Amino acid sequence: MSAVRTVLGDVLPDDLGVCDAHDHLFFGSPQLPGQELRSVPAARAELTAFRELGGGTVAQWTPYGLGRRAADLPALSRETGVHVVAATGLHQAAHYDDGVLQELRGGLAEVFVSELTDGIGTSGVRAGLIKVAGGFHALDAHARWTMGAAAEAHHATGAPIAVHLELGTGALDVLDLLCGELEVPPERVILGHLNRSPDAELHRQAAGSGCYLAFDGPSRANHATDWRMPDAVRALADAGHGDRLLLGGDTTTAAARAANGGPGMPYLLRRIRPRLALALGEELVRRILTQNPGRAFGVEWR
């Protein structure tokens, strides 16, 4: 039976409610100094605000070594009534020092499998997805290594693979590698940040593979991609790919939290949902926020 693996255990896909399919409660990287998401009270406030607007589930894409705070996630989920899906996986090499990466050589897939089946560290919290990352219009050796390990872990467990596309680029290269060479079923792949590169033809090609396309969060620089996003989503829906779309907030810095004056998790439901409803209609947006995540994150776990 298909199930979504949350930090409190496996749940039925239909039980997710409204889902923020890509966000972060905790995150820290040397690429964003001084903007770490470390505060438990702030994370609780974000989840509470999301819940008050009708939110039911948040998928945290924070992977190995970037401050996931897995042990804190179950209590936050219980206290706020929001399902939380945690991630294993590995980000781009720039987010880690060489020592961390060297320790993982030769055993990366085993780490992913262990975190999906046994738990993250000593927390006992099992991850429900594998997060990896591509580069800008290309896949370097690090990306190929991590995606190879992700594919191996997927074949061992059934877990979905969520991919950070750098500025929304490289989608077809990722699909050629994961779904072609590494034989991951496309319906088990989620491509993130498609909103950052609103190339309608590329979007249609990617969606045609059967993978999921995530449009996740407002641009931090108010790029033109923001106002083009509804048209990009509508074009995919008009092309028959409405069942392959996901929405998220991707809060990665402390300044972006709602409590600090940023959009935060509530923005997805407060502003993005009604804006998309104008372009797509309320019913399709409802399905994108509820039914699609259930299919994307719900798998028959092995």
C-alpha cells in the first residue's frame, strides 16, 4: 500500500491535506552565513501560521549535514498538527567541507538507505524523501555521484527523489541521468525550482516524462520569474499536465521567515494560492495542493 513517510510515521496519501511540497524548517549552509534556520520557536511559529491558513503537511528538503534537527521535528509536528516529511540526501558540494564529503565516499547510498529505513542519526526519525542537486545547466561529478547514490537508495526502498535545479536549469540532463541511465521511474522524481526558469517548452518536455514539477517559492530578488509563474503553471495545465504540478515555499533564510518580515510558509496559502486560482481555477489549485503531493510522496516502501 502506498504511504507517505512522515516524522511521526507512515500516513495515507489522502491524509496529507494541503501540502507545502518544498520548504525548510531548519537549514544552515556556509553559502548563506548568518541566515541559518536554527530556532525551534521560529519553526513552530511558521508551522502554526501555515496551519491556521489551512495547511496540513510540509516537506522539508533539508538534506544530510545542513542542520536538519531531525530530533526536533516530531514534537513540532505534534504541537502544530502539521505532518512533516524529512529528507535524506546531499546538496551541491559547495555546501560542505571536503572532510564531510570524504567521509561519505564509498558509502553514500548506504547512508541514504539507513536514514530512510532506520532513522536519521540517533533520532529514530525516518526520512521520507531523498534530496539531491544539479548544477547550473550541467551536472558535475558531484551531482552524478549523489544522484547515483540516490537512485541506488530509491531502488532499495522506493523513496521519491527530489532534485534542486540550480536556478531552474538542467532538468532534461537530470531526467536523462536518473530516469534513463539509472532507471528511476519518472513518477518517483520531483524537479524543484521550475519557477526560476520559465521556459514553457522545457517544462512541457520534462512533464511529458511523467515526473513531478515543483514551483516553489517567490524569488528573493523579485525576479521577473515571479509574475511569469502563473502563466507557466497554466501552460502546463492546459497541456494536460495538471496532475504533475507541486507548490512550495522554499524558506531557506532567517530573513525570509514570516516572523522576521519575510513571506515565510504562510505566503504559499496567503498569496500564491489565490493568485494561481485566478489563472487555473480553485478546483485545480486544490488538487495541486492536496492530491498531487499524495501521489508524489506516497510510495510502496520496501
